[in-house]
Amino acid sequence: MSRPSSTLRWRVQADEHYRAVRTLRREHARQERRIRRELRLVALGVFALGAIAIVARQWHATHRLPLELVWIFGVPLLLVGGYAATRPLALKRAVKRQLDDDPSTQQERRYILDGAGLRIEGESFHVEMPWAKLILVRETNEFLLFITRKSAFYLPKRAIVWPDRLEDVRELLVEYLGDRADVR
């Protein structure tokens, strides 16, 4: 038996959009780049430990701090640390620019979930996503994340009347996606 469709309306809020983009990025890193990210962190850790060992050995041998080695190893480590520290600010700025530059982000959105798939509509845009295109739907405390191979969308839970309607949406997702629906 096929379920009736669910239509959910909501409007983008800047702080919520930032949290959703940050959540989607974390999810993407978790899904797609997990091993590469871990290898980069391990390589950075090995570099830092090696640099510390070389500087410490030279310091122990000469009883003076080898400033040239501190510069050689310290500058790259400071640059990587600075980059890592400013990434959240860069993401916040990029999200603000996206919200300011793209008029479609200010429009009310309608998410329609039915037997055909997911449709997202606004005044100037229309996206149709058959269920087969969705590789994963994950529920977080604040959002439902719809992830495809090339894009991702989010639906804030505030757009869903709780708790009965949320449970209906979960059941609909499990019915159409099976194991690809990671909902509570």
C-alpha cells in the first residue's frame, strides 16, 4: 500500500542554514573522505612529532635551541594550524555570501515526499529527486539530510509538525528507501 504524499513548507534562516551546511559538510567528510582525512591527520602528526624529535635532539647535543630548525618546522605547522583555525570563519563567510547572492534562498520552500520521490519547489526553482537517486537520508537532532552523489539538501525538523507528522515522514522514508533511511 502506497502512502499519501507529505508536503512541508519552510523558509531559510541564516543561522540555521549555516548549521545545516556545516552538518552536511561533516556528513560528506564522514561518507566520502574519511580515510584520506585520517591519513592527512596522521601525516601531520608524524611530521610534528618528527620535527619535535629533531629539534629536541639538536638542542640536547648543542645545548642551544636550533632556531633555523624551529623556523623550518614551525612555520609550516603554524600555517596549517592557522588554516585549521580559520576554516569555520571561512565557512560562515561563504554561507553568508551564498544567502546574500542567491535570491532563491530567501524564498519559501516546499518539500513534497511521495511515491515518485522528493520534490523541492520555490517561486523560481523546482528540483525533482527520484528515490533511487538518494544514496542516504540521515536524521540529526535538527535536520533531515537528503544526500545524492552530486548534491545534498536539508529539511529542518521545525518545518514538520511534531511528533505525529515527524513519525509519518520517518515511516515514509523507511518505506521508500529502506536501509538508506537512517532515521530514528
